[in-house]
Amino acid sequence: MSDSEILAVAVFVPLPGNEEAAMASIRVLMSTLAKRGYSRDYLYRDAKSREYVLVRYWKSEEARREALEDPEVLRCWAELAHEIKTIKVHEALESVRFDALPRSENGDPC
């Protein structure tokens, strides 16, 4: 991850009967974002809960703002709003330095 990239994560489930449509919309969205250089995306699914986890590395804050104004991207998000239920969104995750974490009274990390 480069210094300018922003890590975002979304957890969602397709609405009943919409899994195929949702995956088609996600595919178009991911392709559009990549083609325009806004982000690189990875999609995962939890085998037990059937929740999907979308991991997105925005190229930069500027790229994210541009995507929010891009008519094709907005169209994809509008379609998805009718096909999925969003469970959780993390807009900007930061890495944690382990040397900055507090230690216990005896000096052990746990």
C-alpha cells in the first residue's frame, strides 16, 4: 500500500434473489474503478455467513472524490443499492504500528 492510498472495507449481503445481479454490478463497478485508475479492489466471501467483504485501495483522496462524481460509478452504486444490504463500511482504515501499542505492567504486550 502506498502512502497516498486509502484502505476502505465494506461488508454486505445480496438481497434475496439478487445474488447474480449484485455480482454482475460489483464486477462492472470494480472494472470501472480500475479502468479509470480510482482504485484496486478485492472481493471475498465468508463461507459460513455468506457475507461478502469488499476490500478497496483508493489510489488517493483525490481519486476517491473523482469517483464520487463519476456518472458511471454513481450509476453502479445506484444499482447496487437495490441489490445488496450493506452491513458495515470502513471508509478509511489506518495501519497500526505495533511499537506504538501499549504494553502491560510487566512489559509484555498481552
